[in-house]
Amino acid sequence: MTTTQGSTTITADDEAGQAAFDAVIAADSRIEPRDWMPAAYRKTLIRQISQHAHSEIIGMQPEGNWITRAPSLKRKAILMAKVQDEAGHGLYLYSAAQTLGITRDEMTEQLITGRAKYSSIFNYPTPTWADMGAIGWLVDGAAICNQVPLCRASYGPYGRAMVRICKEESFHQRQGFEILLSLMQGTDAQREMAQDAVDRWYWPSLMMFGPPDDASPNSAQSMAWNIKRFSNDDLRQRFVGMLVPQAEVLGVTLPDPNLRWNDETGRWDMSEIDWDEFFEVLAGRGPMNAERLRIRRDAHEDGAWVREAAAAYARKQAARVEDTREVA
Ligand code: 3HC
């Protein structure tokens, strides 16, 4: 039997699928790629997972910038491993998105033509070595805070990818903390460099959690579907609560004179985030947006021969298997 709702035709299969889907969500269980799912659920997952994958890939650039200039062989090896981890995270996430029916080529096209979003945080420059510390401590710290709840996302492939990613992110966060700690135990110039990096990365790291709850169009539905587990503002609060004691250990000052715990509200009071800056960066007008996309586009074009060679190799292997079958 079929019914129509507006321009959408609903079949009996859809009704049964919707009921099964609702039951899985109500039981806080998992939806897998072959399960029926509402078109809007699929669309929001593709949106969030592909944006997340793009963020990991673009996120390689600010740190890649320091690999050749890291101050010791040990620091260089750690940084290389970290940047390589980000590439791996991007690949897990692109694979998870592909299970929803979008191709890798489509996602790449959306990124390099500037139609896809990726995290605002990667559009800021990294002028000093201390930025590697601040990125690890603040950016990876914010990523963990946001991403640990995503390990319980209702879509199986996304949740499982997040488990692996979060393990690596905690190592990243600690290496950033350790870079800042070393600098803070160094000379006056090193301490100043560390504080300056914290001053520059603190506010953008708070923006990573997204717009305030009352300006977040996707949160309510994503939370109802058990994709997101906490609102943007709640995660931001949790993150600040994590940072305050760690900043004390480091000996750095968080650049917000109004930051204090409020016993009455049970929340951190803080200065207003500069949302104009956030929306400018999202619109592609941040300090490094154009450069990040140019580098990504060039890398994609320069890598064309690798993709062609891999495809030729795969064709050759497939033909060989076919020949062996014919002989047998
Ligand atoms: N940067 C860029 N875009 C952002 C953003 C940010 N910091 N915060 C929100 N947005 C975008 C949203 O994607 C959405 O855009 P769209 O509707 O056009 O797709 C719009 O702003 C409105 O925001 P919402 O709050 O309604 O959107 P969401 O419900 O999707 O919440 C989110 C935003 C919290 C970022 C959520 O998508 C999320 O948790 N994503 C997964 C985590 C992720 O992508 N992290 C990116 C950083 S990756 C990283 O940190 C790598 C590590 O190695 C450092």
C-alpha cells in the first residue's frame, strides 16, 4: 500500500522501516548501513561525517607546516606521527560516510571547490613552535571533549570510527600539553611564546563546538537521533572546566578576565565569544581559508598520477585473476 505526504510517496516498507528505526533509536541501539533510515538522518550524517573528515585532512596543514622546523629529532618524529594520524582519521571518516551512499570523489570535489565546510579552527596561522603545543592542548583537547560522546553515536560505522580516533586524540592532547609545559619551564622568551600561542588559540578552540545552542539549527534533531549527545554550549562548558586546572599546572593564563565558576548556575561565566569572527571564518574569510584550500587543491592535482597508477594496478590485478579463472 502507498500513501502520499505532500510530494513524498510513503510505502508500507517505509512505514515498517520507520517503525524499526524508531525502535532502535528508542532502545539507544545502533543503525547499520543496510538498515532502513529516514532520508534526513542519512543526509545529516553525510553532512557531519564528511565535514569531520575534511577537518581532519585540512587539519594536517597547520602542523605539517612545522615538521621541517621542529626543534629536535624527537619532536619531529612525534609531529610526523601525529600528522599521519590525522590522515588516518580522515580516511576512517570518509569510509564511514561512503557507507551512506556518497562517493569519495563527490566529497573531495565538494571540499576542493569550497562548497564543503570543515572546522573553523584550521583557518588560523601557526607562526611559532608554541602553536604546536597550543594546538595539541587546546584544539585536540576540544576535539576529544566533542568526540568522546560521538563514540556512542547511533550510526554504527561513525561510532566505531570515533573510538579509534579518540584514542589517538588523547595522545595528541598530551603531547601538546607536554610541549607547552617544556616551554613554560624554559626561558622568559619561551614562556612568552607559549602564553602568546594560548592567547591566540583559546577563543578559536571554544568556537570549535559550534554556534550557541539557540543559533544551532541541527542540534535538536541530531540529539533526538542520538547522533549528538550533548549540546554545543554544554560541551563548551565541559571543555572550559577541563582547561582551568590544567592551565594552573602549566602556569599559563586563559585570556578571559571574566572566566569564573558560578555556584548559583553551576556553570562557568565567561566573556561573549566573538561570533562575528566565527561566521566570517565559516564564510571562507578567515585568515587562512584561501591558503588551506589552495594547498588541498594543489595536492589533489599533484596526486592525480598516484590515483591513476593505483587504478591501473587494480585493473591489471583484476585481469590476472580473470585469466587464472579461465585457465582453471
Ligand atoms: N567550524 C565549521 N563549521 C561549523 C563549526 C565549526 N567550528 N561549528 C558548527 N559549524 C557549522 C555546522 O557544520 C553547521 O553547518 P551546516 O548546517 O551548513 O552543515 C552550522 O555551522 C550550524 O551548526 P550546528 O551546531 O547546527 O551544527 P552541528 O549540529 O553539526 O554541530 C559540530 C556542529 C559540533 C561541529 C558537529 O557537527 C560535530 O560534532 N561534528 C563532529 C566533530 C567535528 O567535525 N570536529 C571538527 C574538528 S576535527 C578535529 O578536531 C581534528 C583533530 O585532529 C583536531
